[in-house]
Amino acid sequence: MNAPPPTPSPSPSMTRLYHYPLSPFCRKVRLTLGEKRIEVELVEERYWEKGADFLRRNPAGQVPVLRIGGRLLCDSQAICEYLEETVPQPPLLPRDPEARYEVRRLCAWFDGKFHAEVTRRLMGERVFKKLMGGGAPPDSAAVKAGSRDIKAHLAYMTGLLETRRWLAGPDMTLADFAAAAQLSVLDYVSDVPWHHYEAVKDWYAKIKSRPAFRSILADQVPGFRPAAHYADLDF
């Protein structure tokens, strides 16, 4: 019996990402696509407007949504792991189960805890309230809490990087992309105190210099100019 043919890599012409430039979850997927050299058409989606076409793609009304190979995929972690399984090179998840667990643990940390305690507070109050048309001023208590909590997270990352080359171990993984995605949207508006956390700054400089990061550094959101150092690789 002949062996079944190998599953072909997704055709670039069938790959489209519905995203918003300042969404860290979209950026995590963009970094994964870029690292795996999958060409993608970016379609900006103002997901908070809950347009009928977008809700048909994802009834949850959330970005990112990836159209690839005739499929519609939702949820950034699920998308990244699908890409890892279908386009395994270069690998972004280790083979060892314990090491793979650590990557997933850190992805959950940055997607969940970091986003809730830092990104949602700082970007939500300072940027997304205006983008979504809300008339209320930023909640100063939420901004202060986000500015306080980012220091605890950066200190945690510093501790990891004292014994590891990358956040989850000796190799770059999805955990690094999950963290860099969150920090990059904050860095767009200069909300990261890099000068107090040199180990994290050095780690971020390594990520920032990768070709996969180029499209992210080119992002421009009307009404919000990026920080002067945002696209500087030697910041």
C-alpha cells in the first residue's frame, strides 16, 4: 500500500489574518507566521464594532482570525499551535514534554495574567477608550495599577532570564513571542520602563531585530504616534 502524500504547506494566496495592529494576540500570531515564513495578507478589523461579516468568521467577536487553507481559525494560542503542527520548521515548541509545558505555562501567563494586570489597564484606558469612541477619560486608578504591576512582571522576567537564554529555556519559543507581543504594544506608547530592567531590554532587542518583527515595527495607528524609539533596533 502506498503511503499517503505529505500534507502540503499552506499556500500564501490562501492565508489572510484579520487583526488589529495594537492587539498583542494578533501580534503573537504575526510573529509566528513571520518566523515560519508564511506570507499573509493583513486585514485590519475594528472588532469592537462587531460587524456582521466579522461575526460570521468568529462569533466570539475577537481577533485574531486566520483564514488558511480554506479554514477559519480563532484564538491566538490555538492558531500558533496549529501553525507549529502544520509548518514545523523552525520549531517554536520544544519536543520534551516538560519543556513544552513550560512554554505553554508562560504563554498562558502573558496572554492571561500579564494582559489582565498590565496591557488591558494601560492600553485599554489610554488608547482603546479613545479608539472605541468612549467619552470617558482614562481611569487613573487603573493606569496606576498597570504601571505598578508591569514592574512586578518585568522583575519576574528578569529572574527567568538570569538562568535562561530565552524565557522558557535555551531556545526561542512561543513563550518569547507571547511576551514580546504584550510588551510591543505597550512600547508603542512608551509604557515600558526598559532602563530599570536591562536583562529584559536585551532579550527584547534580540526579538525586535528578527525579520518576523519588521511588519510590527511598521505599524501606525491614526491618532496615536509610536514612541520615538519604537522602531529603533538599538533603543
